[in-house]
Amino acid sequence: MRILLCDHHRLLVEALAAALRQIGHDVVAMTTLPEEAFDAAVEQDPDVCLLDVVFPGGHGIDTVARIRATTRSKVLVLSAQCDDDVVCSALAAGAQGFVGKNQGFDYLVRSLDEVCAGKTIVPVETAPSPVRRSGRPRHPELVGLRFLTGREREALHLIAEGESTKEIAQSMHVAYSTARTHVQNVLTKLGVRSRLQAAALVARAGVAEQLDDRAVGSEESSGSDSNNYRRRAPAKGGGTVARPTPHWHA
């Protein structure tokens, strides 16, 4: 696995790089600034970018969106700030997962593997309170809906209508494998084990119409279907792209 690391704590980045290399992964670049992470992602073409989104000068959410819109790289956020607003913003920008810095190294490695396999990682500890800021109660089931992208909402709406994965692929005009990924992401984010449970959740919460309204014409910039539209650029003149020695972007 080819990995790019970005965190404003240089010591953390170096320690992670050493640990990841020790277990056989290829750390192609290390950065301490989100802008440099984007440049490195374009230059190095990593499989996954492991980066924080909270920096002394502000947030790096825009970097997640730029990486997803410009490259084939997946993004896994590693951050100490795991409140639901930050998590939702990162996922909406196109991140495939979010891991808190309170987790162990083994969990991080598993998350990298799962993200590269197309799965979505959502931290359980970020589940927001079932009470709105206004103090009015709401359906606890609606919590998971906040993590869904537009295309995943569309998939959930079709699940609630009883469509099979093959039918969902046809309705969404995507490949079967893409539809299957959307369905799996929906189940993961909602915390349910089956399509039937997901449909029951929608029925209980009474949000089927809302899902339909939000899904119509939705093509969010998060790159949920990015594999259908983006392809890795070939090396000039053919052959394999040369891989520079991993380096720091100061």
C-alpha cells in the first residue's frame, strides 16, 4: 500500500511512517501542511492519504475534497478532534473514513486496509446526541443519516423501496460493484446488518421522501463514484511511472 501522511505534528508523522514501513507499507511522502499534502498527492499518486483536518491555521477539509476530486487516492482522516460536525464535514468532502487519535496502531492499520478495499470507517464515539441544539428530541435513527453522501442517500431510498443491488445499480446508472459499495457504506454508517434493517429504519423515522428529495440529481463532489470517472494518468511515453524517494514537503 502506498501511503501519504500529513499532520502538523512532524514527530507523529515520522513515527507513523517508521511503523508503517516496518510492516511493509510504502510511505511515499510526509507533509505537515494540507496544501503540501495536496501537491504530494498529485505528484506521488498514493493509494491512500492519511491526514488530519485540524491545523493551527484552520481546517484541512478543503484538502480532502481537492484530493478526491483531482486524484484516485482515497482519504482516511486521523484526528484528535472527533466531534460529529468535523466527522460529517470530512465524510461529505469525500473522506472514506475517520479514525480518532485515541485508537491504537493496529486499529489504524486495519482501517487503512478497509478504506483501500472500498469500505467506510465511521468512529462510533462521534455519534451525536439524540437531542437537537434547540433541546427538542429527535429520532435516534436519524443520527446515522447525517453521515450519508448524496449517492448513499439515493441508495438508501432505493433499498427502502425494496430494490435489489442489481436493480439499484440500474436505477443509479452505475456498475453493480459501485452499487454494492454504496449499499455496504449505507449499512455501515447506519449501524445495521441487513438491507431489511435499513429499510425498517427509514420506515420508523419517516424520512423516505426526504431521502428522495435530496438524492434527485445529486452528484456530490465527494467522489463516491469516482472510480467510474477517474483513471490514473499513464506515464508519458508509456511504461511505469517512476516513484521518487519518499520525501518531506516542508
